[in-house]
Amino acid sequence: MIVEILALLLTLFGIAYGIFKYRITFWARRGVQSETQATFPFGNDPAFHPDVILTKRNAAYVMDDLYQKHKDKPFVGIYGPLGQPTIFINDLELIKNILIKDFEVFVDRIGQFNFFGGDSEVFTDRLWRQQLLTLKGELWKDVRSVFSPVFTSGKMKLMMHFMKAISLNLQEEMRQCAEHFNPIDLKGVFGKYSMDTIATCGFGVDAGSFGSNKETIFVKHARTIFDRSHWDNLMLVCSIIPGLNAFCKMLKLPFFKPVETKFFYDIIIQTIQNRVKTKERKNDLVDLMIDAIHFEKTLKEIGEIEAYDNVIQSSSFAHKIKKTDFDETLVVSNALLILVAGYDTTAMTMTYCAYELAKSQVTQDKLIQEIDEVMSKLAEDQDFPDYNTIQTMPYLDSVLHETLRLHCPIPLILRNTAQDYKIPGHYAVIPKGTDVSMLAYSIMRDEKYYDNPNVFNPDNFSKTSKEKRNPFAYLPFGHGPRACIGMRFALLEAKVGLVSVLNKYRIKACKDTPQHPMRSNSSFLGNPRDKLWVAVEAR
């Protein structure tokens, strides 16, 4: 019996290997230049590189190795797990076509592999598969149309009141560190601010992050949900290998962060239930979710339509919202994404921004000067800039955009072809169902688009510099209809926090400030590997 089982396993292995070897000739057979070295069964897609799976290197660095090797080519073919073909796009005009001009062909973000457990029926895995990140086609459009209203400029003006109140807690934390000459862990303090802001503005919940010297359970679960442990990487491998995938599903093993996911899901559900019971309305994300569940919103009632929404409306799959598509789980799962992703990416951006300001006092002086000028012009009954004022601070904008360029939270943009696509200006055709990747991290560090690309320089985003540069050389939020829906909220939150801090305090490097921070090996995002310590002093 053992001999027969071994023979069967060897046969299956041989078949799988043969299929893999044939598949990795896919691009060559179509005359497309490709990365030739591919390791069975993972291929040569940097996201599945052994160093990434084993958390030896951050995925962005492995992706950048590939980009540097092929950056002079407009596109290059690569192979994912089991030899599935993928194509990397380097040319900015092609990126523009994919993200905007030919959006109908590239509506979907993920095709062959779903990083959240494939078709796993475990409840927490299903939650992640029903989010804007992974939803496809018409259902994605419906869900996006429900959540778009919470991020309009009108809603941002209302939320600024809450951001300002929470920023006072951030100020107090800085005051205590300055008075006691204590160095400050930037991600720790900005993580508190970000968590309290998204919890309050989006859900009317007090996360209480500033109320304790210890990390709250809110922050702990939000921090770890995008960290990749060895177990997480093992489950990722299992999710993409058919036999192991089926075995895990049979055992009903969760593929992605079940404890953290259930924690936030329960909080959101309880908040909705309490809001429905009390009939209190705050016009925040919770109210929009309740509207969606009870189908009280239609596409025409959304109000403020962004430019990219017009692309959606004019596309061939534009249609009315289908009420039958929505249920409580679908809507709440997207609120979960907004809460968790909104926490980590904004906290990370503010962390790197403050770090760069600590290292460059000249830049910090210039930003403080702009803040002081704005504060001096406020009316007598104002103690903080309003929404319109804070949106017209050009150097603050430049500092934040340069931070996002140099320390891009998400290293790549993914799309999937809905039909065969002939690449404009080339003979090559991308077949239907092929994943398409654009390496945002590497493009934004390319000397073709930025002088001294590894040096922090806010002048990269002066009016003159932006006019000279292709706008698609800046990709932290993506572009087009599937760009980050929370971009406006994230930038406003960061601006309020930074203005509040720099209005009273100066950030300086200390003996524990690292010279060259590295991205964490265990995080797919850009979180720093080590704590970024700085000193704070009163102005």
C-alpha cells in the first residue's frame, strides 16, 4: 500500500511539474519578453518568492529587484504559482490605459489567486472576499457606490471636528514626552491617533487608544492583521496549491487572521445594532451601512460624484443598484476593511513623515513656517484651520506626497483582464483572465521620474515639478475608478495630526533614530522593521 501511495504521489508530482514547465513557456510562445528563471511550484512572481514566504525580505524589495532588471522594457512576462502567467507593466502610458482609458477591460483587481482563502467557506475568510479589495464587476460597482458618500468633501468637513478633538490627545502625548525628555516611538503614537480617528469618525466608537500606556486590544489586532507570520505564509501556500487547498477546506481551517477579523466584525455589528435600536443618526459610516442594508440609498441619491465615478457611469456595465446583491455581511465586511486598512496605512504614513522631518530640520522649518502663517490668519473664534484652509497648504501637501512616494504603503497595483487585450502600440496580446501588475514602489523610486529618487525632497511636488512629470509616476493610491476610496480621508487625517503636533512641538532625531529604516520582512505593507524613535521638544 505504501509503495502504491508513493507511486501515486510521484506520478502526480511529475504531472504537476510537467504542466508547470509547459506553462512557463507561455510568454515566449507569444513573443513577449519574460523573466526566464522560475522555481517550481512558485514561479518567479516576487510576491511568492521564497524570501518573502519565509519572511526574509519585504516583498517590495524583491519586486524592485525584478523592476531594476527589466525597467527599460514597457512590459515583461512572469509566472505565478504553478506557472500561471502574469505580466508586469512598466510604461506609464500603458499604466494610464489600464487604470483609466481601458478601464472596462481591467475592472477587476484580482484574478487567478485570491489571497483570502480562495473559495473557503470559513466565515472570516468569506468576510475578506466580499470587500472592495477583491469584489469584481457589477457587485464591486454597487458596493463602491454605497460607500463613496462617506468620503465626499462635505462629509470630510463634518469629520474634521472629530479629528481635531482626537489630535488634542496626540498633542498631550507629545507634551508629556517633551516635558520628561522621553524619546517617542512614532508608529506607536500615530497608531493611537489613527485608530481613534477612524473608530470615531467611521463608527462612533471610542477606541480609547490614548487612555492607557499599554497597547489597546483595538490597536493590537489592527497592527497584527497585516503582519505575516510563518503560519500565515503556510496558509497562503496552501490556498494556491489545489490539493492542499482542498485539504484545508475539508478541515475548515481559516486562511486569514480569524481572531482579528472576528474581533472587528463583532464591534461593527454591535455598533450597527445599537444604532438601529436607539434610532440615533450621526451621518457617519455606520448610518450609510444601515441605509445600504435597508436599501434606502439609490445611485441617484449619492449626491457628490467624483470624476472617476463618471468613468464608471459611462462604462458598458453601468447599471442601477441591485438591492438583492446586498446583505448585512457584505456591507459590514467592507466597513471592516475601511477600519483596518485606514488605521495601518495612515499611521504608517504619519510615522515616516515625522521621521523624515526629524532628519531634515530645514524641511521642518519650512513646514512650521507655513503652519505659523496659517495660524496667524485665523479668526479670533478659531483655534485651528478649517477644512478649506488646511486643503490650501501647498507645502504640507508636498511633504505628505513626498512621504507617500518614498515610503509607499502598498508596493504594487493589481488588475485582471476581462477580455483579450492588445497592448496599444505593440503586437502583444494579454489573454483574458491574466493578472496585470504595476510596481508602484519601484516606479516612484525611478530616476527617470525623480532626481535623487531615494532622497526625501518635498520639492518633487512643487507646482513646477508636477507640471513637468507624468502624473502616473505617482501611484500610492492608484488611479482611476479603483483608486483608494479612502484617499481623501487618509490625507485629511494626516494633515490634521501633523498640523496639531507641529503647531506646538518640534521633532528631532535622537541617538536611537535609525539612519536607514527598512521595511518589515513580515509585513506586506511598508511598516518599518524597527521602531522609529525621535525626540520631541516644545517650540
